[in-house]
Amino acid sequence: MSTAVFQPSHVDSKLHSDWLYLHADMPPAKWGTLPSFGTAATWLGMHHSLRRGQSELEHLNREFLNQHLEWGNYRQQLLAIAEPHYGHLHGHHSLEDRHYFPRLRLREPRLQAGFDLLDSDHTTIERQLHGIRALLVRLQQAGADTADFALAEQLHHAVAENGQWLYRHLMDEEDLVIPMLALYDAH
């Protein structure tokens, strides 16, 4: 399986341009030069990992539905990747909601609406994860010998829809948060 990270070529941000005032001091072109031990670089690494996990799940669904992967292999691989991926996603969002976002809101009160948007995304993504987890339970209970194409199709659509939200959310979160973290780590 390819480990390349998929990022849609066009993802529409929901951020307002006036929320991006920190980009003047820390534009995305500088993010690659951030110290690897800094909070901003760690955050980017987490997001890279989330994109990779999402990409792997989408790849497996396409491979099975295009009949390039047998049911047993599809089922085994999807279950092996999905639980750690969605657990990581849930844990990452929980840490942001409980720890990072409240602190960052206090440091940059002008960005309250931006953090409200990110919080709303978390709620939507968690709702989607609930539905995906229910489908994964059905996949786990399905026999390893008899393919369930209807279930695979449902998983494909649920995972893809979640991916659309996730890719845009990660991009928006990075654009809002990474400049803050990088600039605060530097001072």
C-alpha cells in the first residue's frame, strides 16, 4: 500500500482573511524551518499523521470497491488502521478542546470566532466518527469469508465524507494556530 499522504488539490478554507493576521510574521512558507522540538512542529507532525491515516483508509476502500483487494484482506487491514487512526483523531481533538484552544483563545481574543469554527468542526467530525465506528462494528462482526459490498460502500462514503471535513479542518486549524504557536515558542 502506498504511504503517500493524500491532500485534495482544492480545499476551501472557512477562515476569514482578517483572522490570518499572524501570517505576516509566520507564513506557511516558514513552517518547514520550525525547530523540531517546538509545539508548532509537533502539531504539524500530528496533522501529517492524521492525513496519512485518513488517506490509507480511503485507499483501502477504493481498492476493495475496485476489486483490487479481497474481502478478507480489506476487512483485516481496514480494522487494523481505523481504530488507531480514529482514536488518535479523537484524542488530538480532545487535547485541543481541553488544553490548547482555551489557552490560545486567551492569548488572542481577536480569534474567538476562528476557534468557534474549529470547535464546531470538532463537533461535526465527532458525530461522523460515531457513525463510522458503528459501521466498523458491523465490519468486525461480518464474516471474513463472505464479502459485504453494501457495508463496504457505506464505509467508503462515510470515510470519504469525514475526510472532506478533516482535510479542510486541518488546513484551517494550521492556518489559525501554527503561526500563534511558532511565534509564542520564539518569544
